[in-house]
Amino acid sequence: MSTSVLRGIHKYAPDDLYVTVGAGTLLAQLQDELARDQLWIPLISPWPESTIGGIVATNWNAPLRMRYGYGSIRDQVLATTVALPDGRMIRTGRPVVKNVAGYDMTKLFVGSHGTLGLIADVTLKLSPLPRARATVVARFDRLERGLACGAGLLRICRVASALVLCHLCDVPGVAPYVLFFTVEGLKEKVNAELDEVHAVLQAEGIAMVVTNDAISGSELWADWVRSTPSGVTLLRLGVAPKELPSWLHNHSSLSQRVPFIADLANGLLYMQATHGIQELELALQSARESGGYVVLLNEMADQHAAWRHAPGSLDLMHAFKARWDPRGLLNPGVLLEGTNEN
């Protein structure tokens, strides 16, 4: 079953800051249409073929979710039209930002991986395109210095849309850890936050800092995820944001040999298991034991089924699935084997 023909804008209300589109609409095409009016959906996907319905169904968030006013995909989706397994069509939510009447059924379908219903269209909240954007880049020889600097920057975030620490294993002669801090919004607010960023960097003794408005931290993240080599397992580890620096510090030997991007503001760590997942198992198990999770994100996931995430709400998901889709028609075996982050 495909939603590829469910494309296009159904209703566009720029003055009310929402748009309704078919689930098969490409995110890139929608962004191009909205940009004509200096608007956009604060969503970024690593893959140009990503559709709105696919992004909503998988709950695939970029680092820019950290920015106040953007939020996660769950915050961007206002309403949906969904086809249920018994053939009924339902409409959840309303095209208004403040909608608190009754159960918020819309969020039930965000991250459901198509197991509860087929998303036909989605109503999304619009945001003005940022008038200014800048990315500060700082390089570090040691992981500890990068984490300390990231902790200092996290305390001053107001219009920041990305704070990511990258490990570049395969670049000889270059400091292996690179911190990207992106700010965007009104020019005055961007400049004010940049002044604070430079103060933090100077206090940490970081001399080499480059400001570049050509690429954001989220776009860098998307490029890195998309370029994961064939045959390499891509993982996402999630812990409480305050716990992520400690986890990286406690597993510094792993952090020195595995390529990764750490989304410090959201507590997410993306890793490429270049030498196989077996070398990571003990470290990943420690994340689970501390209340975190690990999921495998690419085509290699089927080879490592034991690492599928089983969320604490799994029993509730079973109950929803049994009630709404008793015959198991929709995407069987996906959600209930714990492959999604809800």
C-alpha cells in the first residue's frame, strides 16, 4: 500500500500559519512552496525522498527540535486524516495551535509506523523563515573539552537550533572532535547569542572558532546520517540530556574509535558501528540499564533483532493494536517488536 499519489497542498492558510498536505507530499517540495512566502515547516530529513506522512509516522526528529517555538514533530502536527483498518476515515485535531478539547488523538499516530491507520493527510504548523542564521564551529583534541564547552553553551541557548558534537575518526591532521552551535531568528537576537557564545569559548580557552551561515548543525547531522556507508549499522542511543555527557565520558574508549554525532540538547547519540555492533554491546547495555534506549536505524537493523527497543508503554501499544486492528492488517510486527520511539 502506497501513499505516493496523495500529494499536494490541500489547504494553505499563511495568515493563520498552517497548511494541510497529502501524506505522500515530499518535504523538500513543500518547503520550496512555503519559502515563496518566507515560511517553512521546522523539519529536516536526511533523505530528499522523505514524505510528510513518512516523517510523521516514524517520528524522525532533527536536532533543531531544541529551539523554542519549533519543538518536535509532535508539536508541528495539528491534525490528521487517517484511514482505519475497517475502512472508516477519521479526522483528528484541528488546524489551530491551542486545541485542548478532548483526547489528543493526533499524537497517537505520530511515531506509530502505520500500525494503527494509514495517514492520508496532515495539517502542520508554519513558522517564519529565520531572518538570520549563524553556526559557530569549534574543534577539540579531547572529548572532555568538547563536552565541557557544550555544557557551557547549553546554558545560554535562547534561539539556538542545534548543539551537536561530532567525532571525525577518518580526518588525519584535524582535531577529531568538532562542536557545531547554530543560532537562528531575528538578527538582533542571533548577534546577542553569538556574543555570549564567544564569551563561553574564550573562558574555555578555545582560540579557533569559525562563524559560518552556510550550513546549520541540523543540516550537518542530516548529511552525516545520509552518508552512512553501505553495510554499516547506524544506531541511535537515547538518554536524558543531562546524562549524555556522562555516558560519553564513561565510555571514552568507545567514543575515541566510533564515528558519532551527539545531539547534546536532546540527549541523542547517533553512531556508526563500523566494525560491527558486537564491539558496542556492553556500552549500549549500560544505556538501557540507566533508563535509556538503543534503536537501529538502517537496513542492517534486521540482522540485529535483539537490539530492537521495547518501550515501557509496550503493553498499552498492544492494547491499542488489538482494539483498532485485531486482524493485524497494518504493518504487522513493526511497532509491537519495539522498533519505534514514541
